[in-house]
Amino acid sequence: MAIGSALVIGGGIAGPVLALALRKAGIEATVYEAYAGPAEGVGSVLTIAPNGFAALGITGADATVRKVGQLTRRMVVANGRGKRLGELPGLPGLEASQTMWRSDLYGPLHDHATANGVSIRYGKRLVGAEETPAGVTARFADGSTASGDILIGADGIRSTVRTLIDPGAPGPRHVPLLNFDGLADHAVPAHTDELWMAFGRRAFLGYWLQPDGRTGWFANLPHAEPMTAAQARQVPAAEWLRRLAEVYAGDVPARDLIRHTGPDSLIVLGTVEIMPSVPRWHRGRMVLVGDAVHAPSPSSGQGASLAIESAVQLARCLRDLPDPSSAFAAYERLRRPRVERVITQASRTNGSKLLGPVAGGLMSMLLPLALRTVLRPERTFGYQHRHRIDWDEPVASDAAPLTGARTR
């Protein structure tokens, strides 16, 4: 039974990329997005790594996304006194990662998808779905419906499709860190192709110098109780800046970045959330992709890249296998081991952001040695950044976890 049409629920990053990959595979795909538009102004900072760009290249969207971000050729690690502890350069033979504001990505990505034949329907919030032997019908909050051969949930960490597949599916799990992004009218002493990670006395802060002389930053504030983004935004931004100024009072350059960030330039994101292992990735004619099924901590730097990879790999499986059941099973076998390995590594990184002053001081002494030995770039990022999907290789129904992918 050939798969001819797909309903893609969610128009963030995974949704449009998946629709482009499906069209390349000969499958008609329509994206249904809950927001009234491309959600510009929504979201935080993200990095797309070399493996993410490699997968984007299969869809033809890589050049469009490259225009949005800022090259990140190395990661620099520092302590709260501003002392440089070491760096992790990019891997030889690979293009650089790029750091960007998520809100700057949505519009160009949607424009690229629609210019290449993808239909994106806005204001379509999924509320239910019914399967028949011949297909699946989605029901939306505005009373409309849509039918296709399969339905794919690219609808994020609070996925509706995930609960339709498995009403007992786990929801997102909170990490005891509050997440903030900001843009400071202040230039730090850094190169524009560096991403700095500063482990302060009480909290972690990352930052990068923009070409216009301002500095983008993201902060993780230890916070035991979970807060949704909506709850956190009930606190005025000026109050959050005041609290952040207290926490980072002794840290360089964090204190200056916060001092030069206005309330309108602070993005309050609430508790850091990750997805625990999802038992069921698919059921019948429905399947999950991206953050709906594997949302690592932002510490991984791989959330967007893994979502892009999974979108392309799912399209490849649907292209080559004769029915949804075998295609979805092959897709899960190809993706689950890789994404769960990245999620586990990111969880360890989160632990370093929760260290107190004494443990943080000890880490400052040991980290330079670790960066020269156990944390060497190839060992730390090689399996992530060198991963490539072989689009031209046919997928077998009994695909082993590494079939159709390589790490060079």
C-alpha cells in the first residue's frame, strides 16, 4: 500500500523540514500549525550543528537557514571571574555550527517550504483524530477536518498527537533550572564566531557577541519548583532582571550583560524541560517526530538538529517501505538509540549547571585538564556532528540502528 499523503501537525522546525523531505520522497504533505502565523517572535536561542545542516541539505533548506544564523566555530569555557578555562573548536572537515534566534528562523523556513510546494495551514489546533482502514482524519479546534494516509505529530514537547497515540504517554519532565534569554546593549571581549559558556559562582550563563556589537545571552537559574513559561511571565521582566542581577552580581561578564539588558529584551522561558524516554513512537497511522518524541535539554545543543535528522529519516522510511507500520518501525529503530544517547549526555551536562560555589570552584581547577583529555572535541562531539543520513540508500524493513546513516 503506497503512502501518498501526510498530515503534518506542527509548523515549528521539524514540521516544514519533514514536509520538504516528504515531497522529495514523492509524498504530498500539508502542515497544520496552531498559531495564526509563522510564530515569529516566539522561542529562544538555538544552535544548528553540522549534522543538522547535513540533513537540511537533503531537503534543500540549508542555504536558507545559513542566512539566518551566526557562525559558531568554537566553544569557549570560562568561570565566573572571566578566566578562560579552555575551548572546544569545531571538528576538522566540517562546516561550522550556527547560533540563531529561533524567532528569526520561522519566517524564512516557512517561506522556503511554501516556495517549494508545501502547503501550510495556520490557525489549525489539533483536538482529535480518527483512523480508518483507508486513512486518518484530523479534527481541529475551528471545527474543520483534514484527511490523509498518515498523521505525523511534529507538535512539540506538549504534543497532542503523543497522547492520541498513547493516552498514558509521559509528559515533559522538568530540570530544576529556569531558562532566560536576553540581548544586551553591551559588547563583550570576544570574537563573533565564539560561543562562551561561563560557570559562575551560583549559576551558568552562555553568551556570544553579535556583529552589531550587542551580546546575546542565555542563563540557567537553579530553581527547585517547576514554572511554566506562562507562570514565569506573570512575574514582570524587570523583576526577573533584578533577581538575575543578584545571582550574577559577582560574575564577569554576566553582571554587565544583565545590567545592559532592558525588560523588552528579556525572554522568559520558564523551567527547562526534557522528554523522558517515550515508550510508543507510533500507533496505526500516527507517528511522532522532533520534540514531540525526543526533546533533549538545551545543554545538548542538538535539539533542532536531531529534529531535522528525524524528519529526514522518517521521510526516507516512508519512501521505501510499503505501509505505515513497517515504515514507522524502521524509523524508530534508526533513530531511538541515537537520540537517547544524546539525551543522556545532555543530562550529565545539566548537572554541572547545578553546582554550588565549592563544587564550582573545584570544577574550575579540573576543567582545563578535562578539556585536554576526556573532553576533547572529537570524543565529545564526533558521534553527534559527523552523523550523516544516506538518502540514496534504500531502507530495509528490518533496518538495523545504523542502516542509512554514517559517522565519518
